[in-house]
Amino acid sequence: MEEIKELLETKQYTRLRQKLIELYDADIAQVLEEIPEEDMIKVFRILPKDKAADVFAYLEVEHQQMIITSLSERDAANIVNNMMADDAADLFEEMPANVVRRILASASADTRRDINHLLRYPDSSAGSIMTVEFVDLKENLTVAQALERVRKVGRDSETINNLYVLDKSRTLLGILTLRGLLLADPDKTVGEIMETNVVSVNTLMDQEDVAKQFKKYDFTAMPVVDNENRLVGIITVDDIVDIMEEETTEDIEKMAAIVPSDKPYMKTSVFETWKKRIPWLLLLMVSATFTGSIMKNFEEALGAIPALSFFIPMLMDTGGNAGGQASVTVIRGLSLEEIAFKDFFKVCWKEIRVAFLCGVTLAACNFLKLLFFDKVGVTIAFVVCITLIVAIFVAKLVGCSLPMVAKRLGFDPAVMASPFITTIVDALSLIVYFAVATNILGI
């Protein structure tokens, strides 16, 4: 990095160009991200055209927009023409419409067709993330002819590891690997060596479900077909890695009671962050008023034995944590399809047993603490520990059941995570606490 900065400062552009060419595309993009914007454009212009298009795909969206708008229409169109269609479509989705029209007007007809083809699919669908650059073959080609076609069109394809066999109407007939093609008898036909049991995804399948298919079959690329089983594109594993990160981030944000954002934390303004967080905070604040109402109804009990109020935070926090553990575990299981609604009673029965063991263990430890460290009476210690067991039991049951019910009703189970469940468990813990106290202590 220091060497590149020095070459840039001393205006040794020929040496700088040679130095950059030796680097991986992702590393060049990282270099561009770490230098001032005026230097970024300068360095980008000295890259070879093909290299520049490859590097461009690795840049952050705002830097892509800044560079593309600073180039002439001809240079911008050249970048777009050399980009993979799915990367170009992602870029155009984020750019102003007038800029998109200006660039597309200068782009090649094939590029315009491919980008427009991708842009018409719904967001987060398989069609919106696929690429249309792939190698297709006819089943009557010999192995030697197929290899010649790979050499001819493979340079502009996203990947040549997987080759797709189509008929005249572009119906997907089979698939074969480049390795299989290279090792086959040159006189055999593609139809004789292809694999006909092809796993594919529909253009309208949700991207999260596509990621699950990749995980299930351990693929590096997967064909995308329309409703007539015609091949329209492929999805490669590098796109799936981005999807998995995006979906995981969205689930984490929902579990933390934050409206999901598509921007990195450091790129999100204070106002945008406020808008994402305040809805849930308002809802949780209003729902938390129920705990205040419960305490107000048992004001006489607290007045008669003030010591009862000392243990309310411990009971509420422990119950909330217990519910959070159960909910996060079940939500993750639902996300990975390890758990389904048909397992509802199995999950509840398991959490009931876990709750019993956790509750008894915590109650025993807490009982000793109350007697020897807090110096409270045996009766109050008994009340607190009985409440603790019941609170953990209720928390585990609520924590495991609500996400499964939400999934069954068509909601995202991540919404039923810790903050929401904690509020419910807090209210239930207080009700149990005061019910046990009034009955045992007679207040």
C-alpha cells in the first residue's frame, strides 16, 4: 500500500499500472477504497479496460456510482459491457434512473438485453441474482466439438466448471463438468456423457431458499430455469456467500428488535439508524408498561414485605435470559430447517425438561445465597426460589413456542426473539411471583 501511494505521489503511472496488474482484483479494489476519491478515479483510469471492469465489481456501491458518473459515456459503457450481467444489474438498481438511461444508451445491445432481463425479476428472487453468462451445449455435439465451443465462449462466461445441455427451445436436458468433458472419449457425444438428473431452481424462488439448496447439495453453481424448465441463467457460489451474509445480518437485526437495513453500520446516518430502531423501542416501551401495572396491583404486598421488591430484577432478568436462550436456539433451528412445526410438541417437551433442570439448579444455588449472604428468612427464600423455577419453566416454554407459531402463521420467527419474549416473560414472572408470595406469606 505504501509503495502504491508513493508511486501515485511521484506520478510514476507506468510503474503503478504494472504494479496493480500484478495484484488480484479484490486487492486492487481494497487499494482504491483506501485512497482519496480524486486519486481513486485517477488510478482507476490507468487500469487496462478489462481489468478495470473486473475490479469495478468489487467496489462499494457508492464508489461505483462515483466512478461511473465521472467517466465519459463511452468509458462507462465499456465498463458495463465487460461486467457480468448480474453485477451490472445490482449496480443499476442503486443508481438514479437518469444515469442508468445514459449508460444503457451507450452499452451494447446484448448488455442492455441481459441487464433488462435481470431487472424485471422481483427483488431477492433467484432471477434477480443470477447471471446470464454461461456455457451451453447441444446434446448431439461430440466431446471434441464441445471443447471447441468452451474455448470459444468460455472467456465471457461466469464459470466453465459446469456446462449445461439444452435443446432447440433451451429446455435444460442435462449437465456435465469440464473435468468430465476433458476425460471423456473425444468421439462420444455430449448426450452420452451428460448427467440428466439435474438439480435446478426456479427464477421466482426466494434467495434464502436458493442458499439452502447450495448448502444441501454442496454446489458451486446452480442452473436457474423458468416455469417451462428453460434455462435462463445460473447462480454461482460467490453470490450465495453474499446472500447468506445478508440474510444472517437481517435475522440478527430482527432478533435485536431493529428494522433491517441494507447499509453497513458506518455508512448509515444517525437519522436512518434512529428510524430503524425507534419503532420497536416504542412498541417494547408500551408493552413494558404492563409490568408496571402488575406491580401497582400488588402494591399492598410490597408495602407489607418490602424485601420482596429486592428480588424482582433478578427474577425478571433470569426469566428473560432463559426465554432468550430457548428462542434463539429454536429460531436458528427453524432457519436451518432442522426444526419444523410438526416438531412443536417434541421441542416443548425437551424445553420443559431443560427448564426443570435449569430451574432446580438455579433455585438451589439461589436458596443458599439468600440464606447465607442476603440473610433473609427461609419463607421468603422459598418464595423466591419457587418463583424462579416457575419463571424459568414459563420462559423456556414461551421462548420455544412463539417462534414456531410465528413461522406457522407466515411471520419471520426472528421477530419473536429476545426483546419481545423478554417483555412477555417479565410480565408473567411478576404475576407468578406475587401469586406465590400472597399465597405462601398470606399477604
